[in-house]
Amino acid sequence: MTQPLRIGKYTARFPLIQGGMGVRVSAGRLAGHVAKCGGIGLVAAAGIALNSRFYNGRNYFQADSEAFKEELRKAYEIAPEGIIGVNVMVALSDFEELVKAAVEGGAKVIVCGAGLPMSLPELTLDHPEVALVPIVSSLRAAQLIARKWLKSYDRLPDAVVVEDPDTAGGHLGEKIENIGTGEYDQYGTVRQVKEFFRSEYGTDVPVIAAGGIWDRADVEHALAEGADGVQMASRFVCTEECDAEEAFKQKYLECRQEDIGLIMSPAGLPGRAILSNKDNIRQHDLDYDIACSMGCLKKCTYKETGERFCIVTALDRAQRGDVETGLVFCGTNAWKADRITTVQAIFDELFG
């Protein structure tokens, strides 16, 4: 019997968080349906302004916050009582504004990766009911966050996501040369993080395993190894409810295991993606002489020197269906997708 997942004040019927997939792959529709089925649905903040009715080509940051709140509204229309949260990358230029917009929009959970969210509790001081969940890949990162939060804000994380850089999709919090060496022990890290909160603070903080979790056997393995829940993202792409265009989903259905690999993001982090069109991504920016017009990332080699490619527009193109020149992020198991299904069918398979 699967245990529910309690994070802060909220209890999800099933121990599953749907991972945030940026630039509108997980927007209001997917997050709403995951929450409706008894999981925790996340709207991803990254690039949410693009392809929104608020963006006019010049007002990126203002549109970002407005579009973010609108997607939360859409999610709550689908699941009025659901646990709907957000994923906000620390690397985003408007990280602080997006966290505030999320709180205004009614997000119950805020998940943060791509950097250590040291100031997160300060941004949500007036909303102590919002659960705060950092993503880490190491015990040390969890310790740094916990000690800073307790000292400065007198609170601890409501849960911690431990992401496996060897299997997770999108931006990864590890140096590229350390990924895939076989040395990373995800469930060893899960247990270390749990034990740290117990021994140092005498409290049980839920620890969520992320990366490489696809089917019921993976979920049961994660729970048996000491995780309190799982975070799954790639598995939800090939659903009717996923916010991406059909061509994006088709790319998952057609990809082979050997098509999935690592690419260096201009954010200075490695990312895992379908690489069969890798050369076309940079070529598109050269052909159209695309310059950085948004400044969406705090640090970006494309913004600073024109190196690599504009990641937010590459992800945006893919989400809209241009998978020839767009970037399709995914986890190592994306090749296992063999049909378009529904969110409810996935929950039935995982927990039924």
C-alpha cells in the first residue's frame, strides 16, 4: 500500500511530484491534471512568458510574472482542491519576482533547482504556509541550505528533492565530467540527507528521489530504498494533457536510447536532451542572427559572448513543435515512451 506524501501543510494522496519542465512543457494543463489525480503538479517558471498572450517582444520580465500566475489559475480550474506548485530555477534573472508571482498565484509548493535557493524563505516570509523544497544532488548542498535557512530564517526545508544527474532530464546540478562515471549513489544520498535532518535537527524531512523513474517498479524501488516519494517529469510528456505540441511528444516516441545525451547549456550547466538535431540548434541562431533580447538567465555565455545558443528560444521552438531546430530536454528513459496516454492512466499504472 502506497503511503501518501506530506510536504509542509499539504498531503498528496500519492507520493509523486510531477517535475517542472521549462518553457511551457509543464504549464497549467499538465500540472492541473497531475494534481487532480492525487499527485503534486508543478508549473515550470523558465520561459513561461514566451508563447503567452502577455509577451509583446519587449516586456519579457513583466510578461513572465503575469503568464506564470495565469498558468496557476488554469491549473486550479482543473483541480480546485489540488496541490499545485511551481518549479523556479535559481539561475533565472527574475528568480525573486517569479517566486513572488507564484505566491500571489496561490502556489502551495515551491521547488527550486539549478543553483542553491539560499534566499527562498525571505521571499515567502509573509506566506509561511507555502512549502519550500530545494533540489540537490549531494548531502553537502542539503546541509548548506538547511544551515543557512535555519540561521537566517528559523526554518528548514519542507522536503528535499535528491536528483540523480546520471538519469535526470534538463539542467543538471553537477559538472559534466562527473556525470555517467557510475560513482553517483542516488539512494545513498537520499538516506544521507534523511539521516542528516534526523541527527542534526531531530526531525523527519521528506526526501524525494528524482531522475530515471519511469514505471511502477522504479517507484517501488525508490520507496524501498528510503525515499518518501518520487519526482517524475519525462514520463508525463507523452500524455494528452502535457502542454507541449504534438511534434514535441512525437520526438519522444521516435527517439532511441542512443539519441539521448548531454549538451552544455549557456547557463554553464550540462543538460540532458535528445541530440539527434544538435547541430541545427546553434545553426538556427547563426542563420537568423539571433541576439540575446531577454536576458532570462543570471549567467549565460550566449548573452555575454554569443557562445553556444539562446537556450530559452531553442526550448520555446521545440515546445511549439519545431523539433528540427529546437532543443528537446528529456531524461535517460524518454526512449521508453511508446504511445500517447493520459495522466490518469499513468497514475493507475503506478499506484492502482
